[in-house]
Amino acid sequence: MAIRIPSDGKVVFDSAPAEKTLFITGDLIPRVLAETNLIAGNLEAVFGTVLPEIRSSDLAVTNLETALTRGGAPIRKFGPPLRSDPDSLTGLVNAGFSVFSLANNHTRDFGDEAFLETMRHIQDANARFVGGGKNRAEAALPLRLKLGAFRISIFAAALNQPCTATENTPGATPLDPAGLTAAIANEKPDSDFILAYIHDGKEHIPFPSRRVRENCRAFI
């Protein structure tokens, strides 16, 4: 298998039996005007000329950095608590996204029940999630998908913080570099391509730290 990145920026996989395209975004938070437009179905107002690119890909993945709930109470943590109307998810799915990462520092902002509710909304929309679960063991599992005969495995993890899952409580997958490196190696024989989707780094710093670079090199 070979991977090409053409001048248009799309990642293209050249392998038997077929060529596949993958569309990946960073953090996505449907709030304020974007939330209103997604609920109303005004997708062009949110995504503009990017919308056809999302829809034409074989798989579109985004980091849903918010809880999908109208209830709950904010947990104690640093930073603003984020939540979005669950109805906004329909707009995201109609835009073409089918996989949502929950591995970030906001999906559990409104507590355990809101996190579980977020997972249910994604499943009810016939979409998939990765990087989150009812406990730490479940959250760490890769998402395995088949695009025709092409096998892809997705791992998602976030820097350890208050939204992290524990042995007995739901939440995001905590970043364990050594454990994730081993999991990727174990997954390789059964996958044509592995995506390691990591939520890490310091805000407003426009380059990755040495720690982040060393972790990503280990995953590669």
C-alpha cells in the first residue's frame, strides 16, 4: 500500500483492491450561529466550499469537542464548559461526517450522563464514535471499519484531564503513549491503514512540543 498527498491536500490511499479518500478535521464545536444553521439544515452556511469535499470522501472524521445534551450540570474543571443541542448532530451527519472522536477535554463537561447521552445520539444517527466509552477499557478500543475491502482502524486519545474515563466511569480515552504504541503495533496485521487521532498540545502555540513530536514519531 502507498499513500499519496496530492497538491489539493487530500490523503489518497493507493492499494489493492481500491483507492480510498479520508477527510479529517480538527476540533469541531457546533455553537451559536453554526449550531443554529446545522439545526436548520443550512449546511453551506457552515461549511461553504468545503462541503463537497466532505461529502465526496469515502470517510469523514471529526473531533466533536462538546457534549450533545440539553441537560446536566458543568463539572469542576479549568476552561469553559461546552455543550451543543443534540439536533445539531443531524446537520453534521448530513454534511458527510460518519465518525466522531470523543477523545478531548470537553465531551464530559456536563457529567457522566451527558457523556453517555452523547454516545447514544451518535449511535442513533447511524454514525460511529471513537476515543470514548463507558469506562477506560472500552474507551481505548479502536474503531474498525471496512470501506469495501479496505480495512481501517482508528485510535483516538486525549491528554489526561477531567473528561478522562476511569475504570468505572465514562469519558474520553486518556493518552498513554507507550500503551497506544503497543496497541498500534498489535493492530497492524489486521488493518490496511491505521489512523492515530490525538488531542494534545498547548493552545495558542503554533508548533508541537518535543514531547508531542516524539509521541507521534513513536506512533508512526
